[in-house]
Amino acid sequence: MPIYEWLREKMTNRERYRQMLKDNGITQAKSAVLVAAVTQRPCSARTVRSWVNDPDKPSTSPCPDWAVAALEKAIDYMERALARRKVETLNTDAELPPGGEPQEKAL
């Protein structure tokens, strides 16, 4: 088992969620929107804040497994969409004539 998988298994849900936010440049508010989109259930920025908050604060709630899974799924969707867009852009660029501007077709 690679070391990163071992570390990931040792992390709490709170730590995993925070790490995904950091690694992907996602705000807590944006992650709430993503989790809501994946789960088709309401999720507020305040709820996310309670999941990633300092565990010693009274406003902290445990970060549920389903929230971590939903954020992972949303990130996977975004990564696949970006990869698809990159391939489409490369294919479009390959079809352009030298100079990069598309030619108008004569009627």
C-alpha cells in the first residue's frame, strides 16, 4: 500500500475534507455547493464550517462519511470535465490553419 493511501486512512473525516479543500483550492462555501449538487440535498457553508472547525469549539459537528465521499465525487467530476475540455481544445486547435484563425467557408 502506497504511503499516501496509508496516511489517508489514518486521517479523520475532518482532516480529509480540509485537505481536499486545500489541495483543490476550494472554499468552504463552494464545497457546500458541490456537496449539495452531488447529494441533491441542501448543504450550507455554515454546515461545512462546523465540519472543518477546530474540534474544541462548541459549534463543531463531526464531518460525516457521506460529505467526504460527495466532495471526492465532485472533485472527480471537475477533474474529468477539465480533462475533457483540454482534449476538445487540443482537437479544435489541431483543426485550425496556420495563424490560428478559422477560415470562413465560401457559400
